[in-house]
Amino acid sequence: MDLGVRWKLHGDGRTPAPGAVVRPDERLSWPRTAGLGAQHVVAMFGASFVAPVLMGLDPNLAIMMSGVSTVIFLLATRGRVPSYLGCSLSFVGVAAVIRAQGGTSATVTGAVLVVGAVLFLTGLAVRRFGARVVHAAMPPVVTGAVVMLIGFNLAPVTASTYWPQDQWTALLVMLFTGLAVVCLRGFWSRIAIFLGLLFGYGISFLFDRVLGKVHTVDAAGHAVEHWRLDLSGVGRADWIGLPAFHGPSFQWSAVLVALPVVIALIAENAGHIKAVGEMTGENLDERLGTAIAADGAGSVLSTALGGPPNTTYSENIGVMAATRVYSTAAYWAAAGFALLFGLCPKFGAVVAAIPGGVLGGITVILYGMIGLLGAQIWTRSGVDLRNPLNLVPAAAGIIIGVGNVTLKFTDTFSLSGIALGTIVVITGYHALRALAPAHLKEQEPLLDAGTSSYDRTGAEEGRS
């Protein structure tokens, strides 16, 4: 059986020839392939380590399971789809809502495990019936609205939790990260979040030495004084050891909060498949179902052990575009590095020590970018918001999601925020479409008919 673990040497094994690319079934020399793998790990560092910290999960386990999930993905797609699977940011808001309702880490991972299982089954359905089954249930107007409300629902987390811990550090980190995203070129712009974290560590250390401890108010409303950067846990951590595993627990209310993220994950996988297909010159649409199922399988395994869910990363698409190396051998190397990092508790302790003010500055941009991905889906798919059939359900669902509106059924069951907003968008759109006059029913492009402008920019850079 061809598992896509055999590669032909590209040229002399040094660099691609002018105008040529290293295809998924090719590789450079093994030292260069290992270097590219390390580059892919660095590219996903920022988001993939911030996400588990924001979700209250073990960053060591997150990085380890990202490597395992990447291996599952590469094997499932037979090495034809180069991709790295890192911790999905789409679940950060879900975790915040579940914890606000009294849920534990086990409750979070249990809810997300169900989402991974649904994603896996969705992938099998797409393999069986084709991508049109996705479009029929979730046209671009619905997908864009759900992604948008998931991202913007996170705004209160930044405003009330992270930013107040150290507002001036947060402001400087926000400005630096924004400049890095916009002004840096190529690979450096792809790791802007990671650079923002490094800057945040540095500025927090400097402020501690110059200004002393910072005064903030904790969750109980008490004034506290503490160092911005506390690395005491790093000194106590071992160099080698296993991460903290734990089993999931399942609560129906938490599952309902998490389920809407399935839509975002399908959109992410569809955009990734299309982007990679354009860069490699291959039509990979028939691999969409396999990719979605592999993503779901990796997430189920990760969350069953106490880790976060995973998804394909656009940061790594940027690395491929900049280097013109699409070899899946580099992703096998990246997965190996991730497994090694996961076995170093000291490394995880450094990640866990990210100051709250730094997270405040990072999440202002990061959460906003998640929300605006929904607008990118609308733009790329040509969604006409002048059409009330599109405008009404999207507008209602987004306001419900962002405002965390609650619909109470009984004393023990209610729907609110992300879950309620998603239900309103999906059911509202299809109900209105069934009742709308013919002139409002316009044919829209398939969900996977394009990529985000961020991914397309990277693809164009790779061709130039």
C-alpha cells in the first residue's frame, strides 16, 4: 500500500531550479529537509502555543499531539496534501464559554472530542457524496457568518481577562505584532505572532526591572501585585518528561456550545485544499473529504488524551509558498520535531509563563483576524449582502453570537452565544430560502471554490 512515505530526490538535492518547485512526492537532501521541517514548526509556534494556553490546556501535550495529528493526516492523504495540523484557534471562544459555565479541562476536551467525531463523519460523507453536500448545507453566507461570530464572540475575553492585566504591555505588543504582520515580508510575516510573543517577553522583563511589579485586579475583584514575567515554573520543570494527560468528560450543554465550530473547520480545510492545489498545480478537490476526515480523526485522538483539537495551518502554506518546497517529507520532519518538543516540560513551562498583558496584545489582533476570516469567505465567494435572504439571517446570528444573547428553555437548559447564533444563521437561511420569491434565490459558488486572500497572497508570492 502506498502511504506516501517514499520521495524522489529533487535535482541535486540542494535548491529548486529557477521556476521549479519541489513536489509533494519529492524531497531535498535530508539535512535540508530537516531544516525545512524545523522552519514549519517555528511558523506555527505562535498560534499553536497561544491557543492551548488560552484554552487552559497543557502546551506540551498540544505540540506533541499536533505532531501525531500531522502524521495521521499525511498517512490518510497518501502524502499528496502537504499540511501541518496545529491547535485550532476556533475553539478558544468555546473553551472560554464552557469554563465560564463551570466546566473543567475535561469538560472542554470532551465537548471538542464530539466535534472531532462529527468532523470525521462529515469527511466520510464528503468522500461519499462529493463537496456539493457541504455547499447544500452550508453555503458561503452561512459559513462566513458562523466563522465571524465565533471570532468576535471572543472580544470580551480580551477586554475583561487579558488586557486589564497590563494594559501598556498589551498596547505595545499589539502595535509591534500589527507592524510585523504588515511590514515584514515572506517567512517573517508568517511568524508575526511568534515574534510578537518574543517581543512581549522582552518588554515584560524590561518593565519588571524598570517599573517593578504591576498592580491588577484578579477575577474575584481583589487588587493584586505581581511580576509580569514569572519564570519560576521554568526552573522547577524537568528537561525530559511526559505531558499531563487526562480523560474527557461529556456534558450536553458544553457539546452544544462547541458543535458550531465544525463549520469553521470544514471551511478551513476546504480553503487549504484549494490553496495547496493551486500552488502545486494539482486538482486536489477529490481529497477534501479525506482531509476533513483525517483532521477529525487527529482531533479525536488528541482530545481523548486531554489535548486540544487540530486543524490545517495557513502559516505553513505561507512557508511553502516562500520556499517553493511542497515536499511532505518536510512535514514528517516537522512532526518529529513537535514530538520532541512535547517531551520537554521545561519548554512547556516557558510557554505557560506568557504574561497576561502579552496575551492581551496578541489576542486583540488574533481574535479579530479569526472573525474577519468570515468576511473573507463572503468576499471570495461573492456573497451579496444587499440580498435580504443573505443579510437577515447573517445579521441576526452575528449579533446573537457577539452579544452572547441567551434563549432560556427551562431552568436547566438554555442556548446562547455561539450555539444560538449558529442555529439562527443555518435554520434562518434555509427557512427563508424555502419561503423567498424566486428572484432572491441566486446560485452561489461552492464553499471550496476559492481560498482566503491571505492564502492566495502566499501562493502568488510562491509563483513569483
